[in-house]
Amino acid sequence: MPVVHVCTIVPISLTVGANRIVPAVAIPHPLGDPTKTPEEEKQLRKHLVMKALKALQTEVEDQTVFND
Amino acid sequence: MAYRVVHYINQFFAGVGGEEKADYRPEARDGAVGPGLALNGALGGDAEIVGTVICGDSYFADNIEEAKKQILELIAKFEPDAVVAGPAFNAGRYGTACGAVCEAVANELNIPTVTGMYEENPGVDMFKKATYIVKTADSARGMKDAIPVMAKLVLKQLRGEPIGKPEEEGYIPKGVRINYFADKIGAVRAVDMFVKKLKGEPYTTEYPMPVFDRVPPNPPVANLAEATIALVTSGGIVPKGNPDHIEASSASKYGEYSLAGVESLSAETHETAHGGYDPTYANENPNRVLPVDVMRELEKEGVIKKFHETFYTTVGNGTSVANAKKFGAEIAQKLKDANVTAVIVTST
């Protein structure tokens, strides 16, 4: 059962040992951005979730950060 | 007059037998037995082993409460001033028994105790706060090094002498903090440490960091369109009102909540219990931490087969590694039992 960690502070995620890491937007709103319109924000969230799903489908041998 | 010490050992070190005798019931003998002879010598006449209590490792492990009671009674009859157990080296059941006996003796008889174990013995984590555990080798080859250290620690306690730091006395840190006046202020000590680090010289941290384990990555999802995906978060998203009272920091529990029939989270239905970040944005739109709206959309579009309708949540704010590990193991088991294919964990 693969796991992906979507988080903002990537160094912490690396320290605690996550294997698949997707960097997020900000600490209080990892999958959102209150400065955007609701539609834009949802698009952004969908983009991040799709990235997370892509990470889950990717074979990794070591800790991997999935940047854009 | 010499202090009276009782020694606790297992069936193997008592010479009763090996694994075939591991169900040996608690028994008391006068004087020193087995490794007690060397211990007696190391005590140097100031203290003397007046009796030895022996118990089989399996008997203890299978009947912990009963065995502890019997052993405590046998020990008390010798009217000891202190109790030494083991050393158990890397023997798990023996280490657990030694730790449990020391803890019971300290609580019930209120006298000093010392035991000895290899640092990876499971008894260490269970009992390091309850007794002095001398750090030993992983096998009985370390006996001659362990005995004098254990003897010294028991004598110091009996005489009421101050016990030094773990690394000076050779015991495993008990997690006790003692106030003292340092010669230099913290800033100077920190810079001194940093300079030593830069030079590659040895230094001792004043605040050891927890050690995190590593797990090999699991194989990827083969077919997303057939996958059930679950959401887990340390961002503290909970049903409005936080029904299980998950703590805002140092969480002692996690929550498990249904999303059946829920298309999207909202300020009316959910909120965050997390006390470590500005909750304004998460409370305004909890999907920003737990993306339920998008997961439902992807489910409808057939990108994934199913969005797992239970989410798991806790507050990752000063939460102890031990608690986090326990939550993680339990949540993973529940997700596996529910045939979840893969998991998205979100953190704030």
C-alpha cells in the first residue's frame, strides 16, 4: 500500500522518512490558496492531488520529492 | 554491617536449564547463584547477596502479574536493602522480567534497584524510567564489564551518594532532567558545540533528537482506475465541534470519521482541531487541508475507482514520536483491512 505525503515543509518529511513527497502550498492551507478565486483554487487543488496520484503510480527506490 | 542485596536471575543463569526449563516457577535460594558470585565479589564486602530469586523466562512472560507477586514475596522475605536483576543482555523475555521486577520492587518495597541490558532489549524502552539499566553487550560475553558497573550503581544508591549522568555511570538515560548551574550560558555552549562540529571534533548534544526509522518504499499503484484511495491527515480536520476532543497539541489519539454521502467539506460541517497553525483558512474551507471535493470529482470522472469513505485524522503538533508511530500502525492496519490501494497523507 503506497503512501504519498503532501506537505509544505519538505525537509521535515524527509527527516521523518516519507518515501513519496509532494510539496504543498503553505502550512495553513497545503492544498489551497485563499488569494485565488474559488475556481482557481480548486484547479490548484486538483493539480496537487493529480500530482500525488502520479507519485503513487511511480516506482521509487529511495525517498523522492516530486517537484513540477 | 553489610547492606543486604537480593539478586534476581532466570533459569538459564541459575543453571537450572535452557529453553526446556523456561516454565520454571519462582524459587528462592540463600546466598549468591551463578553471576551473583561475581556480583558479590564486586560489591566488595560493603554489601552482600543474601538471597537469589530465580524464575523461568516463559513462566514470567505467561503469568506476569502472578509471577511478579510471587517473586516480590520471595524477595521481601530476605528483607533486602536493594535488588539487582540480571544482567539480561539481549534476551527479550529476561530483560522484560528484570525490568518488571525492578519496577515492582521500587514501587512496593521502596528500595534501590539496578538491572543491565543491551540497548536494543525491548525491556529497555519499557522500564528505563523505572530503574537504572546498565548498558551491556548483547551477550553474556559482556558479563565481566557489566558486573562492576552494576555493583557501583547499587552501592552508590545504598550509601545515598549522588548518581552522575548516564554516560558517567554507564546506565541508559532515564529521561530525568536535573537542574544545575552551568559555567557558561546556553549561547556560549551552543557556539562551542558548533565550532567543535565544524572542526570535526567530538561533542555531546544537550538535547538529543529522536531517531526516526526508515521503511522501504512500497510498490506503486498499477491501475489507478481500479484503485481505492484514502485520505489521512495530521492537519487536525475533524467534524465540527471536534466530537472526540482530539488535543490541539501533543495529541494522544486520532479520529476516524465517515465521509459517506459527503461531496465536499465546508465551514458548516468540518473544522481543524490543530493548535499549531493559523486555523482561519482551514476553518473557512477544510478542503484546503483534506481535499474531499477533488477526490469526489476524480471518483466521478473515473480517474480513481473509489474514494475511501473513512478518513483518519490527528493533530501533528508536538505529538510524541511514540504516539505518532502507534497511530500510524493502527491506521495502516485498518486501511489494509478495508482493501485500500493507496493513501494520500496531508500535513500542515
